Amino acid sequence: MAVTAGFMVPHPPLIVPAIGKGEEQTITDTQEAYRRAAEEIAALRPETIVVLSPHTVMYADYFHVASGHWASGDFGQFRAGQVKLEAEYDTEFVRQLCSLADRESFPLGTLGERDRQLDHGVMVPLYFVNQYYDGYRLVRVGLSGLSLAEHYRAGLLIQKTAEQLGRRTVIIASGDLSHRLKEDGPYGYKEEGPAYDKRIMVTMGRASFGELLEYPESFCEKAGECGHRSFTIMAGCLDRRAVEAHRLSYEGPFGVGYGICTYTVTGTDEARAFLKRYEEKQHRKAVEDKGREDIYVRLARKSLETYIRTGKSLTLSRAEEELERLVYSVDVLGEPEAITSKEELDVKKYGVIVTKGRKRGLLLPDLDGVDSVEEQIAIARRKAGIREEDEVSLERFEVIRHGEKG
């Protein structure tokens, strides 16, 4: 036995009646789809449920796995503290997963635990599952600021762990879609919001998991999505597996997209080795790009590659006569200046530094594809592994660019 199914679900707290107080009736399609998904999970009788949550502990360069024997939580932050959940962790699964990651030098483990309570990205799915089935143990995995390919690779490790333990395992990828569907929504409107939701529901509805790796980071940032990396880890958990996919629902009446899809494993399919295919495609593109390099770009690339591979500087046979043709540019960052509001930023003039505790993220000004202060801050947050809802301190700085003028 191994991974038997995957489920893409949202986590709106108001879907819980004690929180929604009637508003949950606005998303009846989502409620019904959630119940159907929970019934499917119950029918599979998993020994282990792995929940991938954007709202558990998150680091820029590390995937955190919750440790301990059990955890509990409630919806007190949503004024419904009487709704409580608790779950026993699958400690053997966690140990095996972390051991695999360690052997492969992959940045995943139980270090850095900051909050042992269950987060709402975990509790909302389990609220529905527990109504139909409670014979499972939980594994809770967070996201990171690493690439989508690394998220897929984390899924491969989860899949391998389930196989090695012979554990009947279900994956729940918890994540809302765009938060920018409406002007009166919690994060306003951007045209990328509806575009992302339309595209992701096609991708996930067809189980075309390889497409997840192709979404540009800037597009996802502008859309204000929440679950893309959860979905990508789940895709890795289902690598090389034939699946029966069902798109159950999509709604977005409050300005946030909620999508539910289910994937039942029906066998193996080597054609669905999506990360392998993606990396082969990236390699071909890199080779093609090298063929179009001018002499200056080629010199820079070869210098870096030589140093990384050998620890030595590149030996240039004609370096002296080429010196006068080199063009140099230097960016000098000014002293950071503390600010109290994003209104003091200018995406073209100022770079931004966001800080929460020991986490710090920086983004330069006047970057292609970064058109607003909100995007600038969001990208800096993600680089630092700071969640969107966390309060941060802000600093701004100017950049003076020195270079030869053509």
C-alpha cells in the first residue's frame, strides 16, 4: 500500500457554521463538494493523512514537518473557540520522511517548531473528514520559499515514505485560490486573479500536474494565490501514478477562489513523471540559450561555472586585449530607512526590506514585472518565508546604479 488518493481543498473558516453564522450558505457548492470528498476519504480508510498547509510553520529554504505525538487546535481566532479538533501524529511516518530527506540532503525536517497548535489550513479539511472517519494518524507538512520544482520533490519523498512503510496514505492539499477576484474582496481585484483561477481549475480538473511547474512566480504573486505550492507537493506525491480525476466545485463569491478536485490512484503511468520531463525540458532550453549567448554573457557564465566546479578562476587566453571591450555596472544600495506605512514606498524609486523576528526579505526597486508596492512587499515576504497575515516592519532604501553609458 502507498498513496491511494489526493484531494485539493480550500480552507475558508466561515464554511464552519459556528463561524459563518449563515454566510456558509453562500458557498453551498463548496460545502457539498467537501462532504463528498470527506466521504471518499472515509471509503478509502487511510492509515495516514498527510495535510499540506500554507498556514503552518513556513521557512524560506526549508520544509517544516510538525513533530510530537499529537496536536490540537480550535477556531478561537475566528470567534468560535468552542469548535476544537485534535489529532494523533504518525510519528513513524515523520521519522522515516525526515530520514529520507537527510540521506538525500533535502531541506525538510522537524527543526524550527514555533507553534504546535493545528492551524486552520489543517483544521478546516479535518473538520469535514472527522464527520465521516477518524481512524487515521496525521502528518502535517508546511510549504517553503523554494522553487516549485523543490515542492514537487518534497512530494516525491512523501510518496517514497508511504511506499517504504506500506502505509495506506491520503494526501490533502489545503489551499485557497486567488484572493484578488473582487474589488470589495479582502485583497481587492487584479486581472490576474480570475485568470489564475480559470487556469488552475483547468490544470487541476484534468490532473495535468506538469503544468503546475510552468506557472510564472510573478503571475502567482499578482493573483494572490494561497494553495499553488500545496497542490505542487501533492503532484509529487502522485508522480508516475495514473489517477481518476474529478472536478467537484469552484466558487468565489467573497473575492477568494475555492476549488475542490479529487484524484484516485488507479495504477502506474511512467508518462506522468512530470518533474523528470520538466527538468529535461529546462535542460534543453538551457542548451539552446547557450547557443544564443554573446561573448560577454558566455564569459560571465563560464567564469562562474569554472569557479563553482573547480574552485579556480577561469583562465582566459586573450583576456588582456578584451579588457577594453568589457562593460561594467555596479548597483550601490543606500542606507535602509525605517518607515511606518507602505504609502511611503515607491516601486520605481525605493527597494523594500520586510522583517519579522529573525526573518528578513529584500527586493530591489524598478524590477520588470513588479508593478505595485503590494507586489513588491509580497515578493519580499515570500523570499523571507513570512506569511501574508503576519505583521512586519518595513524599511526602504534607494539604489544608485553606476555603469558606462552607451
